[in-house]
Amino acid sequence: MNVAGIDVGGKNIHIVIMADGAVLAKGEAPAGIKKAEAAERLYNEVLQQAGLNQTDIERVIATGSAGRRVSFAHGVIPDAATDARGVAKLIPSARTVIDIGAEECRAMRMNADGKVLDFAINEKCAAGTGTFVDTMARALEITVEEMAKISLQSTRSIPMNAQCAVFGESEVVSLIHARTEKQDIARAVIDAIAGRVGSVARIVGLENDLVLIGGVAKNGGFVESLKKDLGMEIKIPDAPEFVGALGAAIAASAGVTEEKVEARVVEKDAYEEGKA
């Protein structure tokens, strides 16, 4: 059976096409403003890559913050549910999952069957998201990749207290004016993000194995900082940004077209105490 999973986030779209449990093709593209059109365009491109047509696909499941814009999907299920399914397939020993996207940070505990046991989400500010990383890199006039690299060269720990992108950028500018070394500012930014993400993760409880997914999982500097903050090793699957789309495709294979996952929303003032 041919199925597809489509993850439409605030910044990027990821698509996975599967047949009988095996991945046939996958692709990603910027979501842009016209997310529905971008999703269908990428879908056709990935279908072509797999040598298939839309009529060859039996079921399509969408997920992500803009998943409901996929008009040709047979169902839309929450990110947490697709994340858990995707991680369970790739790393069956996983019990805690952290997913950092452009717009929000999610943490969950799951069982061996890929069922979500507890779930917390930060959607009140950008301080623990990919958008925050992008904004701070622009303020430093470097790429995200370069920021990750030079942060590992820093030998200083500088506290950064800003809890939103606007104030964070102002704080970075102040550090630049104070002639703080760029690698030390990069580390301060990444440590701040790791601290906020760690607070969300502690709400659901930390159990091994801990898995990190989403595009920020490819940021080596952040991964090292999060390891230190949590005091745990972190496993990262190949192509961590595709895990949500993979989980959606797995749900499609299982005939799941709807699912409900209750989340604990983390307010800004809960970060410091790591509870909500």
C-alpha cells in the first residue's frame, strides 16, 4: 500500500512517501506564505521522484501547524502523535522526545508502542525555537551553521536572560557593543535556548533514551549545550527534520485519520522553574 505523510510547519514542509513500511521518496521545501500551494507542489515533486501519481497513493495524512491546509489529505493528526510514531520506528528504545521546530518546542514521554504518555509544548514565545536561532544568527551577521560551530570554541559562560526574540536581539547587540567575542555570544545564545528547552522537557519527566528531532537537532553546538543542561546523552536519528512526516506516513499505513493528544502549554514564567 502506497501512503504519504505531509508535515507542514511554519517555515518548511516535509513529505515522506512509503510503500509497505519502506520509504520510497522524501522531500522538503520552504512553506512560504501560500502553504497549501507549496505543499501540493512539493507533493507532486516527491511523487515524481518515487515514480508515482496521486492516484497511486491510497491514503495521505497531514500534520504540523498548517497541516489542515492540505486539502487532499484524508486526515490531520497532531505533531506529538506523528513524532512518537516516527521515533518509535527509528529508535524503538526512545522514551523521551524533544522536537524543536521553527515556531515551537515540544517534549513528550512515550512508550515502546509509540503512544504519547505526557506532552508539553512552548507556544508562548520564540525563546526555545528555530526562529530564535535564526534571529540571533542574523544579529551576529553569521549563518546558523557558523554560529553552531563557533559556539563550541567558546570558553566563557555568559548569562542571557531575554525570553523573546526581540529582547534577545537587543541583548546580543549590547554584547557586540561591549566587544564581547562573537563565539562567546554564540554560546550564550545557544545555552539560553538549551536552558528553555530543558525546562519544557523536565515538565514531562526525563527517561532514557532521550531523542532529539527537528531541524535544530542538526546544530552541533545546541546538542552539546542541551546535553550539559539535561545531564543526559542524546540520540539523534538520521534526517531528524523528517520524523514528523515519517510518523504521518506510518499513521496513514495503519489507517489512522484522526487522533487527540492533550498538551500542557508552557507559559513564559514557567521556564525558570521548569514546571507549569
